Amino acid sequence: MECRENPSITTTGATAAAVAAATSPSSFSPISSPTGSFSSFPPRPVSFSPCAACKILRRRCIDKCVLAPYFPPSEPLKFTIAHRVFGASNIIKLLQELPEAQRSDAVNSMVYDANARLRDPVYGCAGAICQLQKQISELQAELAKSHAEILNMQYQNANLVEFIYQKMLQNQENSPQYQQDEDSRFFLDESFLGLEPLWT
């Protein structure tokens, strides 16, 4: 009796051998690197930390994210405040319309305005500006008043000095010593001329 090989058994055995060969550690083919060296492990992906805006919005932070340079991961509160008042779409639209040299100042202005709006929902930043302008006006009025008082004191001081000088002149003119000095100017001392006095 001739023994024939079952084709289904042979196919199953070949498949099992191929799977075992594929899963064995020695069957991995080496991966060539760009430098020409061979490595048995694939390169690790570079870890990228999303910016605070993308983390709060729960979206993927792309390589050229317009929000990443101005809302770093270490400052999530900065974007939270601006996002609460202006909204993420408005912030992105504004930054895209501005040149890169002005974006940093624009973000700082938005964060400042958002802080003022949260403190004063009615007037916001305009209320703070009006308050500061009022303080400037009051200080300017006080400064003008102080200048007027200084000029008044200087004028009174000049008048007082003039009055004292006039009084001193009057006192000198009325003093007896001053009168004697005035009379002695019309007479010459005989001893000064080298003459002997007429009386002894």
C-alpha cells in the first residue's frame, strides 16, 4: 500500500515554520542608517512639548504653531486669561494678520487688556486709563499751585530784603556817628597838614 502525503498537513507545517522564523530574534534584518552604519533598532521619535494654548485647547501642536512662541508651556495662565476674553480664534487671526516683529507686543497688550477686563467688566482697560489721566490732572494742578507758592515766597523774600536794606540806610543816616563823619569831611586836620595848632 502506497503512503501518500496529505497536502493540507504539509502546508500547515510550512506556515508554522515561516511564522517561527519570522518571530525569532535572529531573523530581524539590520536597518541601515543614513551614515552607512547598521542598527537593529529603529530611531526614537523626538519628543515635542505642546504650547500652553494647544494644551488647553486639546489639539495637536504643529511645528509652525502661531501661538507657540508667545504662550510657552510654562505659562498656561497667560493664554487662559486671553482666551477667556478674546477667544482662541480671534487671537490666532490677529497674530496672523500682524508681522512677526509686532506679535509679541500684541500678545502682551491682549493679556493686559484681558486682566483689566476681568477686574472691571464694564470699563476694562479704559477705566484704568481714565483713572490714571485723572491722577495726572490732579498732580499737574498741585504742581502748578506749588510753583505759584514758590514764586510768591520769592517775591516776598525780595521785598523783605529791600525793606531791610532801606531801614539800614535810614538808621545809618540818622545815627550821630554818621552825622559827625559827614561834618568832618569839610574840615582838614591841622596835624595832617603839618601845621602847629594856634592854641596850646
